Amino acid sequence: METRREALCALCQRKIKSASNYGRTFLKWAAISVTIGAVGGTVGSLFNLSVRLATDTRAGSPWLLYLMPLGGLLIVWLYRVSAMEGKGTNDIINSVHFGEKVPLLLTPVIFAATAVTHLVGGSAGREGAALQIGGSIGWQVGRLFRQSDRDIRVATMCGMSAVFAALFGTPLTAAIFALEVLTVGVFYYMAFIPCLLSALTAYGVSLLFQLQPTRFAVLEVFDLSPLGVVQIAALSVLCALVSIAFCVSMHKTERLFGRKLPNPYLRVLAGSAALIGLTLLWGTDYNGTGINGIMAAMGGTAQPWDWVLKIVFTAVTIGCGFKGGEIIPSFFVGATFGCFMGGLLGVPASFGAAVGIVAVFCGAVNCPVAAIVLSVELFGARELSYFAIACGISYMLSGYYGIYQSQEIRYSKLKPEKIEIHAK
């Protein structure tokens, strides 16, 4: 009888210890995540405001375009003097994969370089800088809390989620994107709550800065029907091909600049001259993030060549040495292509633009779940089935291309087997 009672007590103690361990772990990550979210949300909001100020200043002073060579030289010098040359979003992804250090100096350097890029009219987004800033903040906070190497990797993911959420106002997408973008075919469930708490905290901080979340209105309803499924499927196949063109253009242009002009100062001067010439020829619609072009496409207006020119402008901008991100440009490409091609396929132009945004984004980053969630946060859930179809088709048919070449593709898109390659 005594032995049975002792065994029962031992079992209770193990259960209590196990429950206590879960509780301590949750509280630990709640503290770390909220801290990262607060810091990341503040820095991300200030970064958002700085890019907006740079964009508004350039719009009010078109002559700033001619300072692009000077701005490019400043960026190259800034990266060289700070020993940050070659550092980018791929390094943040590698830090999660391999535990590599993320230097704190990366935050102010990419912050300033992206603002300068937008001030002088480079065609780029903000999210590349957001992932780098967030990853740097998360890594440093993880160290501050004296976490293990593996836990610091989770903290880095929390930082990515936080600044992404502060910039776009899409906290759920931000959390899932940080988990999904690292390794295609693997979802880090353990990091979901930490990333979500960081994203929600950062989103709340951005609202304190009175930054409105990114939202688009779909002007035309497209009810679910067999014909509609066929039309959306056809548009999605084409969007997958456009996402491949976008990724290949980005990587090949960067390699071409590097091979032909190994000196970074000459490289950025040549790219600046090309961008000034392109702007004088085609206008300013393709400079900066291109948010006005996205809004026009969502309103049902886009030229057949808009998406091609945005790819060219962005590839030259990033390839020659200016700094920024590729996701907002991919939104522009998807919106304008979807608006134009959707109309030809019988899909309402505004809805075609919405499908194009999520489908091209999905194909470019290989994140179908994040892309589906993004469609809900940007457009609402009414046509969710169509967006899910678009994301699934684009993910499958975009192959193993991606804008982040350090992204691991662990499982095949065609059959249930491991392949373990990197995006190309």
C-alpha cells in the first residue's frame, strides 16, 4: 500500500514539474516576444515614417532624381565603412539556419540606405530592410535574455515578424511568413506563439504611431462558380510564370552588374545612369515602392507593360547596389499584371489585381500559407477559395525559384520526398 502511495506521489510530482515547465517556457517567450515586438514595432514605425517622408520629399522635389548617383555612392561608402558589404536578407535567413551572428550595426545601416534609395527614386520596397532590421533586433534581444543558440534563432524570427507587422499592419501574415520563408516544406510550430506575440505587439505599437495598416478594397465581386475557378486557375498559371520572371530578372541582373562592374562605386553609378534614363523615358510611376500603381490597378486601371517595367526598374535598382525590398515591387507586378490579364480572361479587373498580388507574392517567396492569410488581411475573406486556388497553383508551378536564395527547399513540390536544395 505504501509503495503504491509513493508511486502515486512520484507521478503527481512529475506531472506538476511538467506543467510547471510548460508554464515557465510560455512566460519566458511571452516576455522575450513582447520585448522584441515593442522594440521592433518602434524601430519599424520610425522606419516606415522615414520611408514615407523620403517618398513625399521626392514627389515634391523631382530634381532629387538627379542626385541618384550621389545617393548610390553614399550607400556604397556607408556599407564599406561599416564593414556591412554583402549583408542582406539572405544573411538573416542563414542566421536562423546556422546560428550565425547578426550584427547590431546592420539596423542603422539598412535603415539609412533604404531611406536614401527612396529619396532619390530607386525602385524598391521596405520589407527587405524590415526583415534585416527585425532579425538584428531579435538576435540582440535573444542575447540580452541569455538564451541558447537555438532559442536565439527563434528570437531572430520574432524580430522578423515584428518589423514586418509594423510596416504592413498584417500581424498574422508577418508571423506565418517568418516561420514559412526559412524552409519550404517545414513549419516551425514551436515558434508560432512567440512570433505571433511579437507581431501583435509591434502592430499595436504602429497604431500608437497612427500608422494605418495596408488594406485594399476589391471593387468588383466575383462569386464562386465552376467557370470562375477555371478563369482564376488560368490567371494563376500565368502569375506563376511572372513570379519566375521576376526572380530570374532580380538574380541575373545582380550577377551581371557584379561580373561586368566588380567595383561597387562604378556599379552604382552605372545603375543610377540607367535608372535616370528609364525614368525620363517612362516617367516616375515605377520609382519608389509604386504604391500608386498598385492602387490604380486595384481600381481597375493598368497598362499592359506596367509589370514589365517595374521588374526592370527594380532589378536595376537592387542589382546595382541600392537597398530595399522586393515584396512591394512584387505586389506592383502582380497587381498590374492581374488587372490587365484578368480583364482578358473575363475576371473583373480589380479582382484580377488582387489575385495577382497574392499569386505573384506566393510564387516569389514560396510561402502559400502566408500568401493565403495575406489575402484575408488585405482584402477580406469573402473570396478566400479563389485566393487559395491562386496561391496553390502559383506555389506549385513557380518551381524552385525564389527571391531569397538562402531559402531551403526541404521537400519537393511535385512528390512526397525530401530534396534539400536552395531556391534559385
